[in-house]
Amino acid sequence: MTTDPAATLGFDQLVPPVLVNRRSAREVFVTDHARAGAEGFAIAVRVAHDHPLWSDQRPHRHDPAVVIEAFRQAFVVVRHEYLGVPRGTPTAVQQLKLAVQELHAFRADGTTPLRGVIKVRVTRTGDTLDIAGDFFVGPVVAMTLSFGSILFPRDSYREIRDYQRSRRAADPGGAPKAQPIEPELVGRYDRGNVVIGPAVRRNRFPLVVDRSHPSFFDRDYDHVPASLLIEAMRQSALRSAADSGLRTGEAALTRAELEFGIFVETDVPATCSVSATGQQGTVTASVGIDQAGVRVASGILELTEVKP
């Protein structure tokens, strides 16, 4: 009888931060990993119940959005440990899809970490890598996810970034001046985790980019990381969804289909526009991030009100 490699994975010891492109052990979620067949991989993850970013919400559930970061870390492990991609190779996510299959799998008691296994398959075609799989909590498929990404030769990456920056003038005063809105308006407690400011026009919110944030900028970036862009989209959707009657403190991200274009500069103002519609506790939001007149990211988010 063949043993499922996932059944032997451990959750007790986090991998070294360098293995998942992090600096702080606090930001590491991967605990173990194994190959599962010719193209399959299993990665165990653990997220602390008191993580300063991902636990900054209502205490009765874990945040499904944290699985995006866990999935990214799983992707880093797979490409470097199993596929031979050299460390330091620049990579960018171009598409992301997720769908929560079972919200009850994210229920929390306020003291127990979120533990699960990510089972994925990776397809490589030239410089593109596609990864798709499931996040299991015990035997339950809690979420399905997929990333489409591209690898850049280092010289090409620098040329691309220099060209992109030449097309967008930096703000002479530094980072955008927007101040974060009140945390409760986007389902947060800590103002430091708010990444949008007051609307500059109806349903259009400026991004707040704090390069000292310990999670979003755990390592040096020459651009705004996708994790912050996704959170800006979610917070913008939450803020707008309140007009549809959604209680922002009780809303979970349950579906996303996002596309990312060119890199987003940290020192050039950017805004997120949103159009939200919904009924019976579910809101679907069309979102787009613009910088210097260019649409740099866009997609669809679904937010679902969760009862305690």
C-alpha cells in the first residue's frame, strides 16, 4: 500500500526563513514539504493564532486570505528545492485565482494556530510557471488556489524595472501622502494594517504604502508586493461593500480572480477603484489599481458575511 506523503509531514518546526524568501521567522508559515508523485508536492503550513497581520480581525475565524501567502511560500519551496530554479531569480505573479470551499475549516478558538497541507502540481513552460492545488485542513479541502507566474533573468529584470520606472515619475515628496482610514471600516483593529486612505472620489481609494510594515515588507522590494495590492483591493471592496449592507467586521474573502500587470512603484501614488454589488450577505466587487494613468492590477473579489 502506498503511503500519502502528506500524512508524514510535521507541523512542529518552521523551515528557515531563507527557504521561503523571508527574513523574520514570524513571517514563515511552512513547516515541512515532500514530493508527491512525478509533478506533485505536499507542503505543511502553520499560521500562529496571534500573527500581527493575519489575526487582526474578529477572533472566531482564521483569515482565508493568509493562505495566499502560505501558497506563495509553498511555491518558493517547490521551485527552489525541487525544480532547480536558482535562489534570487526574480519572479512575478501574473494571475491568481482562489475559491474557498469550506469556510467552517477556518473557524478559530483564539489560541490554536491554523494548520493545513497544501497539495499542488506545477507546470513549467519556458520562463512561465503555473501552480495549482488545494489547501487541506485535516481531510477537508478548505480552498483551491492557482498562480500563474513568470521568471526573469536578472539582467532582463533590471532592464524592465529601469524602463518601467522611466515611464512613471516618482513623487518628489517620497511615498504617497495618504493616511489610513479608521481600521473598523475595513474589518481591522490595528491602524498599521490599513493600506487605503479616505476616498479621493466615490469608490476610489489611495494606497497607503508603509515600507516599515513587518509583514508586507519583510524583505527588500523595489516595488509594491502583490500581498499589499491584494489587501488594498480587499479593503477597498470592504469599504464599498458597506454601502450594500455588508458588515465589514464579519466579511471573509471567499473568491478571487486577479491579474497583475507591470510592477507598482512604492514612491508613485496609486489608487484602487471598486464597483461592488451584492445581496444576502455576499458582495462581488470589481477592482482595479491604477498608477500614473496605467491599470496595473485588476480583477474580481467575493466577500461573504460569516456568522460567529
